[in-house]
Amino acid sequence: NNTLGLEWLKHFNAHTKTRQVGGRTLLIINGHKSHCLVAFQDLCREKKIITLCMPPHSSHLLQPLDVACFSPLKRLYS
């Protein structure tokens, strides 16, 4: 849902802006179509959120957090 993605980004920003390093935040995303929306990217630029887009279905290969953090979360939400 495109609206949900924007609302999530606003929530993310509200809870990470106090921890920004150099006035910027890094957000690692998975390339979902909601992340490619102009509105999503515009909000990222406005809030100084740098996005690093992982290729679809590759996070388990490229992302160390997948094993340590995301895998347990997937099990909890399954």
C-alpha cells in the first residue's frame, strides 16, 4: 500500500531524527514499489534520509542484518 509506505516513513523519521549522524539517516530498503514512488523519495530528501536500495529477493545474500534481525522477525510474524 503506497499510503502505508509514506506513513511508515514519517513514523521512521520521527523515531530516528534525534539519532542522525551529520544530519542524515541511512535507510536500507528492499526495492518494494512503494519505495520507488516520487512522494516517498521526495520525503526522504526533505527529511535527509539516504536510501540504499537492495536488489529484490537478495537481502539474505547481501544483508548481514537479515540473519541476525530480520529472520527472527519473519518467524514471529509468520
